[in-house]
Amino acid sequence: MRSGAWSTALLRLADTVSPESGPVLWTPIDGPQTQALVSEADELFYGGAAGGGKSDLLLGMAATQHTRSVIFRREYPQLRDLIDRADEIAGANGQINRGSGVMQLPGRKIQFGSCPHEKDKYRWQGRPHDLKAFDEITTFTRPIFMYLKTWARSALPDQRVRIVATGNPPSTSDGLWVIEYWAPWLDRNHPNPAAPGELRWFVTNSDGETDIEVDGPEPVAVDGEVLYPRSRTFIPALLSDNPYLSTDDEYRAVIQSLPEPLRSQMLYGKFDVSVDDDQWQVIPTEWYDMAVLRWEAMKAAAGPMTALGVDVARGGKDNTVLMPKHGAWYGRPNLVPGKECRTGREVVREVVKMTSRVQSEVKIGIDVIGVGSSPYDLLVDAGATVSGINFGAGADDATDRSGKYKLGNIRAAAYWGFREALDPEYSDICLPPDKALRAEMIMPRWKVRNGRIYIESKDDVVARLGRSPDIADATVLAWYVDRRRRIEFW
């Protein structure tokens, strides 16, 4: 933080807890908690380890610095301890209605809310708060977080408005978006890492999904639109930073007894240790990462292109994705904005660019649902070796490798087959290092219904991922079509 801003923030903190301004309801712990309280960041992530005073920070902010606050947990029963602690802090100065989850303080209002399902986020539409707080942020999906923070605002000209998230490192792959969102602090491979508490500025492009880091708070032009940056930071907190718990040997012993990687996550706030896969995750994270590790070493040995997976954009926000496959080695995906691929001819133009010409020896797999049918027809007329693939079509008697389960449709046959092809016991597949592809590939879940394996729909993946998994679909299409002769999967 800049020295001038830090001095101003400290003065505001002194005013907040001054006896002249009323009873002192809460004071921060010296160290990271105080630094977080006075941080100038528009969007702050505080925490990491267990016992660092995360929940108290949110309550203290709401009770001393904000007029209208909302503190979210993913499920409402998880708020009970937080509400009890708020009652302790307020004492006789506050009144809480546990039925509505609203606490009233002199000149302040604190609301406790939840959003267990994606559809529940719409209940909070248009409800302004000058503090939008998220406790245990890694339990929320990115779409829920992005939607709920929209109405962070205040009609009071001097009221500070901010978004604050607290939490431990993600324990499942669903929470990995948090590391991407605060990447300069949490991603160990970030090319320009940030120090704890350092401000960085970001804008989000017109698709509402892609963050762009910029040099400072000045407005910038992106795709012809003037965007106004918002600042972010991350401030780590450890158990040792909390004098009320750091000397509690029993509490520390409980954390130390946890199995890895949970032990390192909770005790040291480590974001760079592996997370547990969901038991219904289609592509195991370890299998995917092993395929990426092989990529650079096998790059020189990659042969000519054998297949091209094409996922056609279904709207202006989506990309048309072309994924080249060279035997077992996959090239980097080519992403073309949907606004540049509005017609079948424009999609074919991109295919021709990727293959130099429409070569009969390159197998092209294209998703023919909706807008994909037009470029498919044009490629057929051009004599390309192209297969039109409908993920929703039946897979006949296709089974998994064991023969125990039938595969419910082409989507299941393609994704489950790709999973089996990544099995490290014999796999030689090499996937490019691409953060977006990784996030998309490990997101889909599977289930068994009536003795058949099904993969969740694209819409369900979008609801949790926050974007369409087009790169993953194109990758799977390339694999699926390369193991088939020319045939229409309708």
C-alpha cells in the first residue's frame, strides 16, 4: 500500500474505534487483521490458514466501518456461529432477528445471507450493500460471486464500498477459481507475483469472464470500450497471528492431526498443494497434469496434424475453438471470438487456416448442434474428412473399458473414452500447458443412471465454471474423431 494511503487509512481506523464516536464494539488484532481492515483494495481476500481471525474481520468491518453490510456463507446453517459471534460483539448495542438474519446497530445494518444453489443468487438482485462479504469464499462458485458482488454500492457520498472474501485454500477443484482470480498472490507460476497487501488493478472484458491486469487505476480502452479498473489484494493470516488461539495447544493439535494436504492448507495456508478431486470428477486432476508434463518433452517429436476438434461459438461471448491433434500430441488451442465467426463460411476459413488447406488426411470433428451444422455442410461439400458429432445422440452399445457400464450418449462416450485414454498406466497423450483448458477439463462430473454412465450437461458445467467449456469440448472432439473413420454421429 502507498504510504500516504496507509496513513489515511490508519487515521480512519483511529476515528472508528475512538471513544468519542461511541462505544468501542471491536478492535482488530495488530498485524494482518489490522492491515486488512485499513487496506484500500476494492476487493480483498484475507486468510489462508485456520484460526487467523477471518470471520471476526468481517464482523468487525461491518460493525465499525459500514452502514449496510451483508455477510454470505454458502449455506444458511453455516451462519449460526457467525451470528452468535456478532451478538457477542454488539452486546446491548445491537438487536438481532435470527429469523430474518438481520442485526441492527446504531446507524448500521448487518444482514446474514446464503446462496446454496446457482438459482438463489437472483434473490439478491438489486439489493445494495457497501460491504459485500464472503466467508469461506472457496465454497462459492465464480458465477455466484461475480453476480452477488454486482450490487456493492452506497448512496452515501463518504461511505467506503468494498468486497471482502475470507477463506482457506480450496479443498476441491471447484474452488480453484479463487487462485486464478487472485493469481498474482496465490499462483506460484504467475510471471509477476505480488507482495501481500500490494494493490493490483484489473478490468473484466465485455464477456464478463476474462480478467485483464492493467498498470493502475486509470481508465483503459478494451475492444473499443472504456473500462474502469478495480483494485485487488490478498493478505495472508496464520494461526500465529491470532493471540487468542495461537497459544491454544489443543486447537493447534487438532489441525496438526489432519491428513495432507488439508494439514498444510489449514496450518500454513498453502495454496500450492494439491486438492482432492470430487469423487464424481470425470478427468482426474493428476492424470491431466501428467499429460501436461509430457507435452514439452514430446513437442519436437510431434508429427503432422491428424485431427482437428472444432467447437463452434454459440453466441457473441463464446469463442470458436479449434484444437489441433498430432497423434498423441495436442497443439495449443486456437480461440476465435464468436463475433469473428458468425457464419459457417467464417468457421471454415479458420479451419483452412489451421490445416493450410482442407486436407483429406486430417480428420475434422465438429459439434453440429445449432450453429455447427452450417460449417459442417460446407466442409462436406469441400471434400473434407469431417464428422458431424452430436454429443446428445445415443451411443448404441458403447461401454467403458471394463464392459460393466454402457455409455449413455456420445458425450459420455467421448469424455469417458478420453478419461480412459489418459490413464497413466499406458497413456502417451500430451496436453498443452493452458490454465483455461485445465479448469474446463477437470470440471465435468459423471453419474450412473440405469446402468449407463452419463456426463453432466454443458449448461451444468457453465453454471459452476462461469464460462462455456469450449476448449475442453474441442479437445475431446479431436480425440474422439481421430479414433473413428468418417461417420456422422447424429
